[in-house]
Amino acid sequence: MNLKSEKIRNLAVPILSVVLGLLLGAVIMLAFGYNPILGYSSMLKGSLSTNRTIGETLRQATPLIFTALGFSVASAAGFFNIGLAGQALAGWVASVWMALAFPDMPRLLLVPLCIIVGGLAGAAAAAIPGFLRAYFGTSEVIVTIMLNYVFLYSSTYLMQVVMPESFRVSLDSTNSISPNASLRIPWLTELFGGSRVNGGLFLAIIALVFVWFLLKKTTLGFEIRSVGLNPFASEYAGMSSKKTIVMSMVISGALAGLGGVVEGLGTYQNFFVQTASLSIGFDGMAVSLLGSGSSFGILLSALLFSVLKIGGLGMQTAAQVPYEIVSVVIASIIFFVGANYLIRLGLAKTARSKKEVQVVQEIETKTDDKHNQEGGAI
């Protein structure tokens, strides 16, 4: 019974977080003179009303799935990987560079090669904080935050100085990749009304299954979860916590790198100067937290965030609601996810109160039955 109640509570917390976030967004809209019903209906219409908008919503969700999975793997090992943005950027740059270097290579070889190179670049970027944490005890939070800026400015330097001039249109952007390296699939683009949805969507689905299988069905996944729960007990049991720490960060970075690959080879088809860290990194963290780190939860929360992001543009045009309101709604959802302890406490108190009332009712019923029996005997 307790296990069943805990499962229900785990399901209720993210749902309540979303509902409370949407309610807070509605209150803010009302406070500034906007119609929340019109706003949210415009959001849904802007993200789910046509094949094209659905395609764009799926396209927006794809890199979020990768970065969220990367965060969940690191989180399972007990680490807070804030470097997802930098790792995704490393994957983006590496995959586009490979695509531009071999534009005439057959598609069946070039696309997998670019994907692998991008994933390896993200893995290498995450291996640095993983190694420092495992062997020197440094804080992965501080190291990954600093590395985000290192990769951000290094990407600009690599494009403007290191890349051959023939690879770029200007100092701000590279050439578009050849069709041989593109993740765009003609029939998929046509199916979704010319949107930028691409084959990365199928890679994301594979990644969801892979992470679920890794964490739940493999020895490495068991070791990752064990180290996350208690690294000292894991060492005592014969597991190498240092090796597991590095491996978990490498897998986390590889997944984040694939998020960048999807952006480079699928969405934008090139690389251009980034003025700030990639939003998919930080949004991926929120997606993972909302989805409780599970593959299915991440899929649903990534789709929700995509509806908010893509639909937010519809709120601007149809309901005249500023896009900043969408950011407030997302921030509110993240806040309530972070405050899940309070939600859990409220649910526990409610369940306890109901149980107490039920016990009192049972006692009163038994007492009445006993009095009735005694009265009948007399």
C-alpha cells in the first residue's frame, strides 16, 4: 500500500508542478491585463494546430531529449552536470566541421561519421570535469559552469581562425552542409508541412530506450546508480567509483553532444557564432527534473516544453502576450519542480488526514455495532 501511494505521489508531483506553473502564469497574465484563456489557446494553436507546427514542436523537443537524458545519467551517478550547453556546442561544432570537410562522402557513411564525431566531442568535453571530480575531488558544478564559457568562446575562435576560409561564408557563419551530411529526410519534411523536423527525432527515441536499458538492465547502470546512492559503500562492494564517475560523465556528455549534432545537421544545417550558452543545455536540465529522470517522463516533459516554446510565439501574434510571459510560465514550472518537497509534504499530510478520518470512522462504526449487539442481547 505504501509503495502504491509513493508511486501515485511521484506521478502527482510533476503534474501538480505543471498545473501550478500554468496557474501562476495565468495570474501574471491577468495582472498585466492579458486574457489567459486566449493566451493558452493561442499557445496550443501555435504549436499543435497544423502539421507544420507539430513538426516544429517535435523538432524543438529533439535536442531537449538528448540533453535531458545526459543530465539524468549524471544525476543517477550523483552529479549535477551543468555543462550540457558546452558539451552540446562541442558536438555541434565537431559534426558540422566533419560534414564540411568531406562533403562528397556517401551519405550512408558521412551521416553516421558526423554523428559519432559529434557524440565523441561531447563525451570528451564532459570527461574533463568527470576526471577532475574522480581523481581530485573538484566540484563538477563549478568546473562545468566555467567550461561552458571555455567552449562558447573556443567555438567562435575555431570557426573564425582555425577553420579553412572555404568552410565559412563570413566570420559569423559557416557554409551550409551538403545534403550528404544532412539529417533532413524529404518524406518526413513533407509529412510535417515543410517543417525542420529531421531524423534526429528517431535518434532521440533510440536514445530514450538506450538510457532506460542502460540504467535498469545493465551492470554499468547498476554501478552508476549505486555510486549515486553511496560511493563509499560501492567501493566497499568492489566497484570502482572513480571509473564509474568518469563513465557516467562521458555518457552524459555524449548524449548532450548528440543534442548539438541534431541542431547542426538537422535544424540549422550549419554553425554560426553563439553569443550565449545554448538554451537546450539549461532547458534540458529542467526537462529532466520535471520528468523525474525517467525516459518516459523526459519524453513527455520535452514535448511540454516544446509546446511552451513554439506555442509562445503564437501567443505573441494571436493574443499579443509578450514572449516573456512564456519564460515566466517555464520558470514557474521549474520552481515548483524544485519545490517538490513542499508538494510532497502537502500530499503526505492530505493522505495522512484522510487516513486518520478513515480510522476514526472505522472506530465509530465498530463502537456502534458493539452497542447494537449489546442492546439486542439485553
